[in-house]
Amino acid sequence: MYLLGYDVGSSSVKASLVEAGSGKCVASAFYPKQENTIISLKAGWAEQDPESWWENLKLATADVLDQVREGPFDRLRDRLVSSSNPRPEIAAIGISYQMHGLVCVDRDGKVLRPSIIWCDSRAVPYGEAAFKDLGSDLCLGHLLNSPGNFTAAKLAWVKENEPEVFDRIDKIMLPGDYIAFRMTGEECTTVGGLSEGMFWDFKENCPAKFLMDWFGFDESVLPRVVPTFSEQGRLSFKAARELGLPAGIPITYRAGDQPNNALSLNVFEPGDIAATAGTSGVVYGVSGMVSHDPESRVNTFAHVNHSSEDPRLGILLCVNGAGIANAWIRRNVVPRGMMYDEMNSAAAEVPAGSGGISVYPFGNGAERMLGNKETGFGVRGLNFNVHSWKHLLRATQEGIVFSFKYGIDIMEEMGMKVGVVRAGNANMFLSPIFRETLAGVTGATIELLDTDGAAGAAKGAGIGSGIYKDHNEAFSTLERLAVIEPAADRSPYLEAYSLWKDNLHI
């Protein structure tokens, strides 16, 4: 029995086929091979054609089926796609997707305009106006966030600037809702999806009528709400023909990419944290309390296992300047041609604390956790007679970790206790210094796991379809590649962080 997972990102769409019993991914593929086109008609705008997501999803599906046909699973493909099989080998489908996007469709389900995606900033003034007029107590108390630049504010932009489009809208969808709609013909969404769009009232446990009234939206534009783990429709005959799969496969899970990344790492309980550290860095922690940051420096959404009776909130911190800072050091500071593993070895020659240098990796736009200020990359404490490029190299990695720690401190102020940080074995987490510093300064155990978003979505589908009784069974075969415990003596890391924080000017 197999599970099929999709991860619909802004760069590509990935498909993974997972064998349910072993938890092993038997085939995966992504399309396009170059990054998907982002339409930017004006500075700060970012749009994509939802049809491109569907076309790339079809290509990724075909690739996965070709792999199992041509590889050691040569008989598997026929079983997967056989419509005559009374129990199709693919038991369920799960979907992960880029968060905060807006897809507008008419009564015939036709897309009315390109999707305004997560990195589009045109809607900021609309969210700010709502926050100012409605007040922080109402917005933060009910939405747990400022309306900001999220999906509701994007719809407000369409209402004011494209009234002819707005008047034709029958339903709005997040990217994952739209992909599920294309598969099933069913218009539905989840509490998690509505919360990431600022459409969910956590205090009233229903759509946020007060915000929709303020913007002038009718509640009928929202699809019906279904549980994250549930049957959300079945693959239609039309979609099945396009995908080369048997009709009737249930879609039993969907979630935004960051909650899904946490799911992929088996991050479900309060105190667990999922982290990524590519160009930017994300720290996503699970809290068991409905709370918010009064300064709105972090975002709070419903996690995949949230319920009003047993709250599970995902507190999301995004640090724009993470791996991009390390990449800048590689291009501009270290000897030409040095690879990242060589950089890690060179940095390891310097003791923890980098001889008193503090690096602030904030050179990639405004940082929300710093009050939306763009402070720029900074270096403090560098002595020309003492320090070398190796000190600066280590200080950069430590500075990225300290920016994570600064955000984790905010999470702890909100009542979340840090226990375990889980991450994929990629990007900055390939560096021993990065991992050891994060363990040392937070006191958390770092677990590196072998997984990805599409494989996680497949296992999410296994939970939603009842193949797995719970997340512990679903991820019981998740392979731990490394476990890093905090050093016995954490003082060098804590002292360096204290110095870093003292010199942080915001």
C-alpha cells in the first residue's frame, strides 16, 4: 500500500510516493527543473498562474510513475494506475502548499486572475489600516496576529483595485485548496488554512466575521471547512485521466508548507520545534496555549493537530538573513573557491564565542522580529590586531544561531517551552558549529532527520485516511541521522549570546 504526497511551492512542485508500511520513499520528482516563473508587474508584486502549479504537478506525477515502472518496482506502476483494481494501491493523497496565497475563482471554478502569492507586499497598507482601525486588542486577541500582508489583506487589494474581478468571485482559495479542488471538484478549506489567511477567529472558534465585515467581504466567499486530517474529496475521473491515476483516491490531508514541514519532522507537541536554515531561516514551535506576541514579532497559526478543545498553535519566526549571510561570507571574505565543508573546518579552529566578535546577519530586508526594521548586516567587536577571517566566519554562523535564539526567546515569553529542535539534514544544519551552537545556546536537543515536505504530506494522508492510528505510528520509521545534545558547559555560548544581544541595536 502506498501514499502519494505533493508539496506545491513557489519554486517547484514535488511529488513523493511512500510505502506505507516501511515509511520509505520509493520515488520522488519535482518540476520545473528551473524555478517556476514569478510574475512581477511592479516592484513588490509577486504572482503565479495556478495553472502552472497543476501542469507541474502532472509532470511530477508522471515522473514518479515512470520511476516505479523502470526501477526495481517494475510491476508497481501497473497496480498503481489500474482502475480495475478494487483496492487501488495508492490509498490516499496529501497536499502541502505555499502559504498565504490568494486564488480567486468564479461560479464555474475558473481562475479569475493570477494568484497573489506569499512574497507579494502590495497588501501591506490594507492590513495596517485594519489593524489601526480595529485595534491591537481585537486583532491580536482574536486573530493572534496583525492582519498584515496575509490573504485577507490581498483580497482587500483586489476589492479596491480590481472591482470587476472582485464582483465575479464565487470562492477564494489558498494554493493547496485550489489544487485539491482541481483533483476533486470539491471546494473546501481547513482551520489552519483560514488562520494563515487571517480569516479565523480563535476566540469565537469560527471565521473572523469582524475582519471580513471591516473589509466588506461576504462569508460566502469562503469554502466549507473540513478537518486537516479527513477525507476532503476523491480524485475525479477528469483529474485521474490527467494525472494517470485511478479515480476515487481520497485526499485526506492538506496543510501549509511550514506546518507541514513540522509534521514531516514529527513536531506535534508543545515544546517541540521545527527549524530550517536555507537562504532565510524559520523556527516553528508548537504551543499548547492560545496566545500571541503583543508586539506581533512572530506569527501564530493553527497547527495541523489544533482543536478548540486541545489547542496546538504553530508559532512561526522567519529570519530573512540566515544562510544568505553565510553565502555572502563565502563569496566575499574566505579564500576563493573554498567549499562550505572547508569553511566549517576553518571556523572550527576558532573557540566558541569567536573571540568577542558579534555578527548581525540582517542584510536581506526588513526583519519582522525586529519591528519590521531593516538594520542591515553588522559586525561588532572586530579587532584588526587579533582577529582573522576565520573568526569572522565562525561569528557569522553564531550570529545566525543567535538570531534564532532571539526569536525563540519571544516564543518563550508567550509561554512556549523549548524541548527538542528537529530539522532536515540540509543547508546550515550541515555545519557542526551551527548545530552545536544552537544546542548550546538554547539547551535543546537537536535532531537531524531524513525527510522532506512531499514525503511528510504523504504520511499526513496516511494519518487522515486511518492507515496510521496517530502521528507516532506514522513517523515511527523516520530515520534520525544525528542527535546533538547541549554541551556540558554551555557558558561560552550563553556569554556570547548575551554580548550579541547587548550590542543589538533596533
